[in-house]
Amino acid sequence: MKISKPFLVVMFVLAAVLFADAELFAQGCSACKAAAETGTDSNGNNVSGGLNNAILYLMVVPYILLFLFFRKRIIAFWKELRSLWA
């Protein structure tokens, strides 16, 4: 049985990710870390709420774009799924 090269590459990457130290993935940019550590800006406002909103924004935008690109397929899928239950 011969194992293909792409399969070996995928398995190696998967093993590297699974066995990597957690601190390796916990690296952040120094500007974000400094802003989170200080806690308030010059006006006395809490910075952590702004960072949380920025993270949510960065998480939601790709899903909105994917929905816009594939909306016809998504709608067709839901219609077919609904027809199976009816």
C-alpha cells in the first residue's frame, strides 16, 4: 500500500498543530496587548469593549461575504430541506 505525498503532508501538519504548545497559538500583536493591559483610553473609556466589538466584527464579516456569494445555493438548500420535511 502506497501512501500519497499530499496525505503525508496533511497528516504532518495536523500532527504539528495538535501537538504544538498552547502558548504558540496565544501570540497577539503588541499593540492589542498593550491596549488591553492599560484598560482605559485618554478619556477614561473602557478599551476592552472596543476590542471585543472589533473581534466580533472580524468574525462576522467573512460569514456575511460567504452568504452574499453563495446565497442562491443556500436558499436552494433550505428549500430542498423544507420540501423533504413537508
